[in-house]
Amino acid sequence: MAEAVVSFVLQNVRVFTTQEAKFLSGVSHQVEGAQTELLVMKGFQKNLDARRGEDPTVQLWVAQIRDAAYDLEDVIETYGLKVVSKKKRGVKNVLKRFACIFKEGVDLHRIGKEIENITAKISKLRSSLEKYNIKEIIRDRDSSDGESSSQLHQRLRQSYSHAVECDVVGLESNVEELVMHLVKDENRHRVVSIWGMGGLGKTTLARKVYHDKKVRQHFHSFAWFCVSQRYQVRNVWEGILIELISATKEQRQEVKDMRDDEIATKLFRVLQEMKCLVILDDIWRIETWNLLKAAFPNVETESTILLTTRNQAVATLPNRNAFLHKLQPLNENESWNLLEKKAISERADIDLGMFTKKRELGMKMLRHCKGLPLAIIVLAGVLARKNTIREWERVYENVHEYISRGIGHEEEYEGVSQVLALSYDDLPYYLKPCFLYLGHYLEDSEFLVSKLTKLWVAEGLISLRKQRHGLGETMEDIARDCLSELVERCLVQVGTSGSSGTIKGCQIHDLVRDMCLLKAKEESFLQINNSLQENTSSVVAEASQLGKIRRLAIYLDEKTDRRMPKSEKGLLSPLKDFKVLRVLKVEGLYNVEVELPNEIGNMVHLRAKSNLELSTLGHLQTLYSLAIEYCDLKDVGRLTNLRKLRLILSSSLQNLEEILKSTGSTLNRIRTLFVDNKFHYRGAKQAVQIVSSCRGIYKLALVGPIAELPKELPNYPNLTKLELCSCGLKEDQMGILEKLPNVTILKLIEIAFLGNTKILVFSKGGFPSLEFLDVFIMGGITEWRVEEGAMPRLCRLEIEYCWGLRTLPDGLRYLTNLRELTVRGMRRELHRRIEEDGDDFYKIQHVPSLVIGEPWDPAPMQ
């Protein structure tokens, strides 16, 4: 991490001194000297970081170098930002102006001395390193931040390991046992517990059981809730109830309006009267169960609660009709099978001798993993990037050093933490800050990839990995590449995927997060205040003793307001001690009165913009929720790097046609366009005009009334994704949609056709390239026809909440490439017809994967 910090500081100082050169002219000599010294020190960092685990002295030096680099950045930026602020305010009084000039001279001298002292400290550290035989690593300037050919080869042959479910090993018998127990008629266990230590695969096992075909046929309704997330008991009950009854929008509101006791009673009755399976994932404390159980039947019922826990006390609670399933570690053969699948690509050209040697080394390393799937997967993530026997031997040497220290301690999984630390240490320096940044996300929470990558870009973290020449990468492309590499290394898990297979959401395992937070704290990178476990004020006060924290995340739960005395409403007052704070994140302030301290104005490193001028954002690539009546649309034309744009129309625009002509070159470069028409049909024409000016788009989303699509839309050469929501189309518009030659993904959401049209027709030859179709909440359609020859490439279809349909299209049987069909929230009559013994099952029996959710219940809740 020291290498990353030095590189990061060098970059920031270089940029800052370039932008604010006139304000730092008096100390330019000292700044240049410090930069030179840091640049020389950077050559030592790779060797130094690699040896930090061998010697406490090396660890101390790494920390001192990191702190010195941070100190240099803080001194230069703090002084520069304060001077800039004063210059902008100006001083009119002559005497005051003279006093300010005099003070600036004194400050300049003091800052110069501080920079010289830091430079001397770095120089002294470098001398110590040379005496300790820490060699400087000289790198080719052109390849220092890129990939060697061998590294590139490893990336190309690396199989993506985020599809963890595809490589499940050793759980087959566990799944069979649990499924058999759940579906047998004599089963009267109301609660089934999966118990085991972290990383054993409890959640994976529960998910396998949850989606098992026999289980789906046995139970009538399903719900999954991860209890470890910071939810009130009410939220847990509410979420389960809404899932079990497949609540409509109106029913959801009814549930939200209920009192806590009413929700508990309603959920109790649903579980008692229906045949439900509820998964409560990751319960840690007995108190949690005691709070939740009031809504769960304590009498004989056909419903079952399946929970996962690390805590044996939770799994074996007394006075409970429970079945306990203890998940065991993998045996030797299972461990090797999992490692082999993850670490040795099937495409790899490997001879028998090399395979035998790798197996021998792998079996030795697996002894330290103790059969824990998480540890094996993380270890495999390191080995998968190593081709030669010597590389595997080096990993084995490190495994022995890192993991053996964890064996024999009281904490069962301490050795696993060492495996995770090995995976972190193996990261290239440019990925380490990206990984540490993930620590600010809550445990078990899923974070959006699109938001994360933008945050990485905004903080300058991904700029440490240089652009590859000739590839035309954007900063967000690099950020996504960094995330993919973290996924490949099994440090990040894929959560939600898009319809085209792209990663939409990610999360990190709680053990990985624990290691992440530990490393972030060691590196003075991030401090987390979790008020669920410890008092806010004391933690913030403690943080001030830990060093110069640059990123602080504070999380408050729903009990904070009741727990805090009125005299402590100044929750953020200790922040005045964080002089170099760059990022402040506070969540959960819904019921807490918080006043920002006056001293927050002195935190010059907390930067924010208001009153943005679009014309100054020349490098901007994504611009969302732009209400064009509040800005000059001509400024968008100056954003030559703009690729994603979301416009909100809520009033009529003057001279729109002329404006669009003047911005044409920029609009044609946009790849993703969202137009949200809140001006109803009065804005429909202008929405069409805007779309007509963006002919290079790959993805188009239209929200709100539009009536007619642009007639030239079929001629857009790149359009592959189309989403229409609440558009209110004329009945002849399906003819335009069907002619779109390249569209592979189509989402029709709450679409109504003007007039009395209630029939949806997909004609022969229509949608020639369509692969994914989502038809959602089209309640006005009473008949859907799919002619033979329509959608010949369709492989995934989702039909949800189309209450007017009483049967599925007969033409579905012609869709021979259809691989996955999801039907949810339709009439009970339709659901009965598509059961295996139903009249319409012949229409869908050829589909390999059928996901049939709960039917729509039009009856109001009692």
C-alpha cells in the first residue's frame, strides 16, 4: 500500500502544483525537491511492500514512508487551498491587506521549512533502506503501470470466478439431506438451522435448497431475508410478508400503514394458513430471534423457517421445534477439486508432470485452509494468476508464513484471515486503494457498480492504473476493469447481473470485509464508526488518536436517537479534530437532530460544488437528471466527452430545433440516452426531437407519454437496448418496434396503447435480433399473439403482472432458442394452466429453465 500512497501523492501534488502554481511560487523549489525524493523512494516500494510481513522494522518503515507522503500532500494542499480562498475573497482595507501580505510571507517561510523537514525525513528513511539492503527496483518507464505479456496472458486465460454457484463442491449431500427433510410429509419441524463458521458456505447451501425443484414444488410461497443487514424488526416482518403474498403496489402501502402488532399478526396467519418457506440468512444473536419470533407460528404448521447462523446458541435455542444441520468443512479430495476448478483453467495447456507438481504444492497449501471453501476460493484466486511451478512455490512459501500463524489460536477462522491478507498483499499497488475503499459499505450490503466506479474516478483512485495505449479507454472503463480484476481474484462477489450478463451489483464477504477494514485502519485510509455496536462519540474520539484519518464513515441505527442524551445532539462535533478529512459519509440520520460544527468550514480538503457550470466540465462522461428548463441546453454541446445523458422534460422549450442543430456533434457521440417526459403529451414532440438528434446511441430509455416513436429509429445502426416505460403509444407503433434490426434487449413497462387496442401482436419476422424481452405491468392487454417466425433468437423472457392475460401466447412453442422463462404475478387461472399437468404446459415445456412465481391476488388484504 505504501507504493500506492507514494504514487497517489506524487500524482496529486503534481496536479495541484500545476493548477495552483502562482500561489505556491514561493515554495516551488522545496516542492520540487520533495517530489524528487518521493520519486526516488517509489523505486524501493515494491520490494519494501513485499517484505513488510517479514520484519517489524520493515513494517515501521512502510508506515513512516506512508505518513511522510501524506504529510507532504496535506501541507501543500492545506496551504494552497487557504491562499486560494483568501485571494478569492479579497481584502479592501489597505492596512488589512498589508497585514495579510506580511502574514502570507511568514506562512510561506513556515510552509517551506515544513516541506524541507518532510523531505529530510524521506531522505533519511531512504538511507536506512539502503543500509538494510532493501534494493531499489528500476522499472521500464513505459511498462511501469501496465501489464507484461505474461500478465496479459494470465488475464486472457483466467476463467471468471464470479459464477461461484457453478463451481459448488461438497454440498451435494447437504442439499439432498435438507431437501429430503423439508419435503417429507411427516416433517413437523417449524425451524431448520444451518450452522457453521463463516466461509463454510451456509448461504450458498441455503440458496441451493431455496431454488431446488422439489422444494419449489412442495411449498407454495417463498421469502428470503438477510437479517444481518441493519433493519428494524418491523422491516424484517414487512419484507417477508410482502414477498410471501407477492404484494401489489396497493397492498404494499397497506402493509406500510399497519402497526407493528398488525404486521406480526398478519404474517403469523399467512405462515399458519399457507405452505411457506422463509429463509432468514445470517442471524448472529439470540436476541434477534427472540424479537422476530412473535410473528412466526408456535403451533403445528406446514410452513418452515430456514435460518443460517455462525452462532451455535442461535441454532440450538431451547423450547423450539428445530432441526439442526451442521455444515462441515470440505474433505481433502473436495478441497482439491474446488481448488483445481478455480486455479487451473480447463483451457490451460499443462503437461502431466507440471499438473502433478502443482497438485502436490496445492495439497500442502490446502492444509492451511482447513477445508474452508472461502479460504480455498481466495487462495485459488491468487494461484490462478500463476503459470509456472516456481510461482506456485513462492505462493506456498508465503502461505506457510501467513497461514501457519493462524492455526492453534482460539478463533477458528483466524487462519482464514491470513489467507485473505495474502490475497490483499498479492494485489498490484493500483488495486489496493480500490479494494480498501469497499470497506465503507455495510456488511452484507450490495453496492451498485455504476456508482462505485464513479466514486473511484472522483477520488482519483483508478488513475494509478494507466490507460493502455490504443484502446481508447475512458476513466470508467478503467474503473470497471479494476473491479473485474477484484472479482477475478475472488475478493469481490457478483450480486445482481444485467439482462445482457453485465455486472450491476457487487458485495464482499463479511470475512473479506473484516480484513478490508483492518487493512484500511492500518493504512490510515478509512475509519468506520458502527453505532450499532459502540458509542458514536467515543469511537470518533478514538479515531482522532489513530492518526490523520482521511475517510470517515459513520453509520447510525434506528435506536441512536433514543440512546443519545439531548446534550449529545452535537453528534458530529468531534469532527473538528479531523483537519485532513477528505471524505465524510454519514448514514441513518433520519430521526437524529444533527448540527454541523462551525469548524467544518476549516476542513479545506472536503470539497464540494454548487452552481455547476456545464460548459466547464469538458471531461464529463455521465450527466444524469438534467432538468433542461433550469440550464442552457447549448452547454451540453460543449461536453465533448459526454457518453451518458438523462434529460428531464417538465416544460416547453423555446427554439429547441435550433439548439439541437448547434449541439448535434456532441449528441451524436452519446451512447446511452434517457428521456423522462414529465410534461405529458405536450412534451412528447420535443422528446422525439431529442431522440432524433442522438443517432449514435446504443441504449435508449423513454419514460412518459410519447405517442409516436421517431420514424427513423430502425435506421439507428448501434441501437441494441430499448426500454419504454409509461409511454402511451399509438397502436401502429409496434410496427416500428418490430423493425428494429439490432435490438437485443427490449423492456416494455406499463405500456398502454391509445384507443381501444387490447391485443399485442408480435408478427412473423419481427424483432430479428431480440434475445431478452421483459413485459411488465401491461394490465390493459387481454390477448397476446406471437406468430411463428417472430423473435427467432429470443433466449430469455420475463412476463410479470399482466393481469389482463388469461393464457400465454400459443406462439411461445415456436421460440426454440428460449432458455429461460419467468412468469410472475399473473392471474391464478393462467398460473394453473401452465403447471405440468395444465392445459397450456405444452407451450413452454421445451424451455430448460422455468421460474414460476406467485400469482396475482386481486382480493384486498384483510
